[in-house]
Amino acid sequence: MPTKKVLVVSGKRKTAIARAVVRQGAGRVWINRTPIEVFAPEIAREKIMEPLIHAGDDVVKNVDIMVKAWGGGYMGQAEAARMAIANALLKWTKSAHLRTVFAEYDRTMIAGDTRRKEPKKFGGPGARARDQKSYR
């Protein structure tokens, strides 16, 4: 029995995490069990489609990509899915040219944004804000 090539790649943005599973296929893409063609909202769909468009039909038409995203908001999930798809295509093709195409278009497609929320400290309602003092 021949072994089937399957890749699992993850992407993160803020508190959103996306896991992309890539296998040999016919160019179908699902986000949370929804085909990419009917995924809403439209702005998130366009964000997720960016790596597929830049990779080209010759790469995308040979693979099926299933993405599961959770945590964060819908735009954070979209950007996490976008990163997972881009990194999955890079791993699948092992193409240096594709890496340069993604990096020149938008580096956050292949390298994550490390900024996170600063933890809250004592003495105030937030990370930096302090309770006000009144001397009267």
C-alpha cells in the first residue's frame, strides 16, 4: 500500500490559531468545514485567498487544504488561516521562489507577528493604567 503525503501546519495571529491539513487533491479549500468560495465575511475570505492567488494554479490545483481555526475574532482567524495555508504550500512545494514571492508581497504570511497582550499588573484596571488618587 503506497503511503499518502499529508502535511499539518499551524498559523497564529493574536489569540487565534489555525491548523491546515494538506493532501494530494483537486484544489479544494475548506475553512472550518465551509468551502472557501462561500466563506463569509468577504474581507476575511479575500485575506485567506491571498497565498492561493500568489502561489498560482499549478500549485493549488494539485492539493486539498482543510483549515480549522479557533480563538480570537474572525479577522484574527482569517490571518492565522492565511499563514497556515502559506506555510503549508511552502512545505509542500519546497520552493525558494514561492517563499520570495510571499515575502515580497507580505512577510506576515510566512513569519508571524509576535506582539501579544501585556499582562495586567496590580494597582490598576489594566497593564499600564493605575487607579487615580485624590488628596481631598
